[in-house]
Amino acid sequence: MRNASLWRSLLGVEKTVVEDIEFDEDDQLLVAHVRPRARVRGRCGRCGRRSPGYDRGEGRRRWRALDLGTVQVYLEADAPRVACRQHGPTVAAVPWARHGAGHTLVFDEQVAWLATQCSKSAVTELMRIAWRTVGAIITRVWTDVEALGDRFAGLRRIGIDEISYKKGHRYLTIVVDHDTGRLVWAAPGRDKPTLARFFEALGPDRCAAITHVSADGADWIAAVVAQRCPNAVRCADPFHIVKWATDALDEVRRQAWNEARGAVRQRRAGRASGHAKALKHARYALWKNPENLTTRQQAKLAWVAKTDPRLHRAYLLKEGLRLVFQLPADEAETALERWIGWARRCRIPAFVELQRRIVKHKASILAAIEHGLSNGRIESVNTKIRLITRVAFGFKSPEALIALAMLNLGGHRPVLPGRK
């Protein structure tokens, strides 16, 4: 093998002429002087269109390449500008790096793979770059990956949710494909304009092809879906519906606890102090499903039934709503109607308000039961994004976090250079 071919393989470059190799012993740097081959020279760095020369640019430039052993490697070449008809004076494209990047293609690919597999400290120490540089690399790698295919192809059933990624009420709106479990779209924000951007990217024809949409019952999601996908079946996530009931139950428990504490302060009953303490530690017995209760929690629940009938009635209402989702579709509608009537007459304000919400979302609740659709896949993706968010702490923009999440969960994970 000729020396030039060997160096091209070691440097991970193609369509490139290796002119000279220089080693700096003081700085322990290897600098490869290169130039593009004639057939790929003189092209716009943005669109790749062949264009006439404009000027010599700002002189020679260096790109960081993968290390050779423990030695850092740089490529050095001229950086002339061309006069593109579309973009004007632009730095000419080079076959070994993306436009505007300071690293070679294989360097970017290795960093992107490491970011999806390793910790933050491992990536920065191994590649000898700053974490913010990792964010910039991930963003441009995902931009290229996205351009290779259509991530919206074949969408039929989708789930929509939001997730907090930073303090100060910073949220991402995410869209997941129910059939594949892939994360197909994410953007900062959680409001109608943010979600509308997804449907604008999807286009009217593909919006019409959406058959099912699951969400957590948020009004801003329901409004946009009803406008953009009027023919889609809207399903309310059972987990969130039951969570509403659990929150209402916890509100009743806190009220009972505060009343017991008030009785202590006013010295109405000598046993009120123990009653308040027992109520405080009863919440897990009230929250858990009956089949998962421990012996002590079962005893605690029996104590609640004897000492606080109102709180026990709230517990039964929560369990009654949960059981509705375990019934067949033809029985669930009747059971839900009965539950709504029971909650309306229960004289517990939290559950009276809850039944109003249930009536409002009744159609989507029954649709979720009929089609067996929930946000389970979306919650799984949310959990993974939370882990990615911890790894991505320090990125200066949400776009880098979104790019890392898409590379991890979008079905297009990067591969190491030289591997298939």
C-alpha cells in the first residue's frame, strides 16, 4: 500500500490528497497538509453546488481529527471562498469536514456515538474537548442524519406529552410513535404554538393520515389536535386520569390531617395528636393498589375506614375510577356513568370537581379503553429523556439536548467510524 493511501486510511479521509505530514515534537502534534481532489474542489460549503472562485479566504485552516494513539492530529489546508449563486461568497466545501465545523467527519461521528453511550466526563476526557463542543457536534450530526430520511413516514398513532428539562418552568413538547416507540419530534415549550409547529412540519396530508392521538388531557393539546387532526381518535391516558383521582384523594387526606391538628391546638380531644400523626403516615396505604398493600398498610386502611368515613369514601371513589379502566369497553361506559353519579353526590368538593373533569373528557376516556391506548410508551421515553437531561447538563441550548435525545431515541443511533 502506498504511503498516501495508508495516511488517508489512518486519517479517515476520502477524496483527499495528502501533501505532507509534519510532526511537532514540542507540542506532540501531528499535522497533515491536505487538499481536496480536483473533482470535489470549488463547491459551495452550504449547498455543494460547483461555483467560481471568489478569493483566497483567510489563509490556511486546521481541523481536529481523531488521535493516533496518544498524539493529537490536525488536518491543515487552504480555505478559499467561492461565489455561490444562492449563498454568495462562501467558504469552499472540503470532503473531510462539515461546513463551519472545526472537526473532521469521523471525529464528529465518534463524539456522537460516545455521547449516546458514555458519561459526560468520559467523552470530554477521551476526546479532549469541552462539553459545549460536544453539544455543537451532536447538533450538526443530527442535522445530517435527519436529512437522510423522512422521520414522519408512516405515522398513524402518536402520543403527545411534555417534560421539564430545566429549572424555571423550561419544558419540551415531545411526540412519540406508538407503533415503533420512536421519538419523532421534540421542541422547547409547552403551548399551542409549539405543538402547532409539529403539525405544520407534518403537513395536511399526513395530518389526515393520523388515526389515534393519546395525551394526558391537557386542554392546549386537545385544542390543537382537534383543529389539525379532526378525524383522529383522541384518547386520554388512563394513568393521568387515575392520577387526578389520587391527587383528589390526597387533598382530602390533607384536609383531614389539618382538621386533626386544629383539634389539638384548640384542645378539643386528648387523642387528636395521635390521630393526626396516623393520618400523615396513611398516604401510602391510600395511594397503593389494594393488591400491592403490605400487611401493615392493610391494617392502616382498615383503621381509616373506622375512624374517618369521609376519607375512606374518597379512597373508594379513587379505586372505583381505577377499576373502570380494567373493564371491557362495553361495560366500561356503564361503570363510568355510575361513577360520575356517585362522585356528583359524594359531597366531597375535590371529587365533585373531578367528576366535572371526567365528564369533559368522557369521550376520550372511553376511546382509550376501547382502543387500548395509553401514554405508557411516552412515559417510557420521558424517563429516558430525564436521564439524557442529566447527562446533557451544561449544554447552552435546548437544541443540543433535543439532538442528543433524537440520536438516542429516534431510531438513528450513530455508529463508530469504520463500523457498519
